[in-house]
Amino acid sequence: MRTPAVTLAALFCALLAGCAQQVVVPGPSTPPPTVSAAAGETEVLAEGVSAFSGGWDTTRDHALSDALRKAVEQGVGVFIDSETRVQNFQLLSDRIYSRARGYVSSYRIIHEEQSSDMYRVVVRALVNSEGIENDLAAIGLLLSEQGRPRVMVVVREMESTTSLSAANAGALGSMFETQLLEGFRRKGFPVVDAATTARVLERDQLLLILEGDERTAALVGLEAGAEIIVSGTALRSRESRSIAGSPREIHIFQVNSRAINTRTAAVLAASATTTEVPFSESQARSQASEKTADQLITSILDGWAAGENITVIVATNADFQKLSELRSRIRTGIRGVRDVVTRDFTGSRATLEVVSETSTREVIEGLTELGGGFTVTGLAGNRMEIRFTD
């Protein structure tokens, strides 16, 4: 049943001043939903509006996105004066407002209404003013939207890349790798354990990965059941320096790493850091791994928060006509889809990438609801396997 239309002024009156008129969708006896703001969060009310755009589900999504963007704009406005906002509009637009979902820790829709050609949504939202990289709740939301991808780490510690060979690759240190993996685990990422990595990783593959072969890294990650593989090297060295007239031994870690999407072999994030710490090699290693994890995680989350999600569909028993029909049905039948790209088509096997504003879970659910013409044979992370029926 459609909610009776009300004015925005009346709505805010009901929410903030306790007016008798009640406009919350759940019913006239239900109090306005509340959210609890923690340190670094700002609670705001925001309204989003969208004109009809081909379907009411899509129109509602656009109105909700508009409301979250305005919520972030209000939250940022608490900390940034109007002159600064005007002078740095492009920066704020590119780095904050355009990634609204990533800066909203949680929200509740407290009113929505549909008119003949318009949809309006009002939300009560918690805006994380300190950035998503420090907000485990926001990270959890993004991870959930991405299908909780598992992370595998292959970053080995060595003294020089010039001595890198298949003969000694297996003897390289893995302490840095362990600490980097723990950095991802602490942020809430599901991870591939060291035992699984050791079981699937062959020495020749390790050498290729450490040399920067992204395709090999992606293949190994797939075999281990990971959607993201972090690969690279951590060069360990030391040197003596005179500090305050006294000789000091400085421990140095130079880390080059990248996070790779195992489904596409595309680089999601890259990091190059140098960490120098006196006296303690273990402390230098710890700081270097923490710095590397923070940089990679922030870049990955920034990409996700930008609103573009990729769901991989692997289809068997495929032909050109079946693929064309499926792409068309996905574009028109699943909300939030921006594009459907054929990445590979060999024999009767094809790989499609669905680029969407919505999560992998929503895309898969939408595809399942479409039904007809195929059966689902497997699901894992952001990957769905189907077989076209004859």
C-alpha cells in the first residue's frame, strides 16, 4: 500500500519535535527508528529524490543513493566550513560525496513515497567522519556487499632480488607474509590460511609471482579459493648510522605489493613503502606490514565504495545466441546493472562480467529469479557458475 504523501517540513517536525502526526512507513504507533552515534560519527537526516527512470525499483535505488550522498555532505559539513567546501568542491565531490555508501556506517529508511513520476526517500544515517579505513562496521558492510571475498597473501621476505631463483624461492622468509595476512584478518577480511597456501603453491609458481606475474598469482589464488591475492616482496636490510654522535643500527624494509582480483587478474590496489626503525628488526617488520596492509585495504575499500561491483558468471554449454539473450535479460531484468561484458568465449564455455551498482548477492539473486534457459551449478564469493539448458 502506498504511503500517504506528506511534506518534508511535516516529516522533520514529526521526527525532531515529537509532533502527533506520524509518517513513518511501519505504522502510526511505531516511534521513529534511532541509530546510536559512536565517536567520529555524525547522525543526520537526509532526503533523496529521483525521477522515474524505467522501473520503480531502479528509481527507488537512485533516490536512496541521493539521500546517502546528501547525508555524507551534511556530515562533512559539520567539520568543514562553507568557504572550504566551495573552494574544494571538486576534491570533495571526487573523494567523499561520490563514495557515499562507504562513509555511511549505518542507516534506516524512515519514510519513502512514490508519486506519478517521482520517488522520495528520507533516511536517518550515521556518517563516519574519520574515514572508512578506521570503521570496522563500514568495512563489514562493504565486505558483505562484495560477497565477503577471501584474501590470500604471497609476499616473501628477502635480502636481495638479485639472488631470487627457483632454487631458493622456497627458503625465503614468511614472517612478513604472516603479519600482513593478520592485518587483513584484523580488518574483518576472510583469509586463506598459511597451510592452504603452502599446499597449492609450487616453487616455480612462487618465483613467477614474486617476479610480478599477475596471471600466475590469479590462477594460484583461484586454486586456493581466494577472490583476492596479495603478492609482492619485502626487502630486508640494515645499515649503521651516526645518530646524536653515537652509532646506531637501522633496520629497513622496502615493500612492493599489489592486490589482484583472481577472477580477472586486474590490479585492485598497489603499495610501495619504506620503513626504517633503529635497534629492532622485528619492530621494523611489524610497522612495515601494518603500513602495507593499511594502504592496500584503504585502496581496495575506496574502489568498492565508489559504487562499482563486478560479478563473474561462468557459463557452460554456451553459444552466441544464448549469451546474447542472457546479457540482454541481465541488463533489463536486474536492477543496478550498468553493463554486461563478455571476457572470454571459447568453445562452449564463456565468462561474463556484470558491472553493477548493487552487490554480488543482489545480482545473483536477481539472476536466479530470472530463471529459464539455465541451471545454477556453483556459487563462490563474487562468482556464479551456470549451465545453459538444451
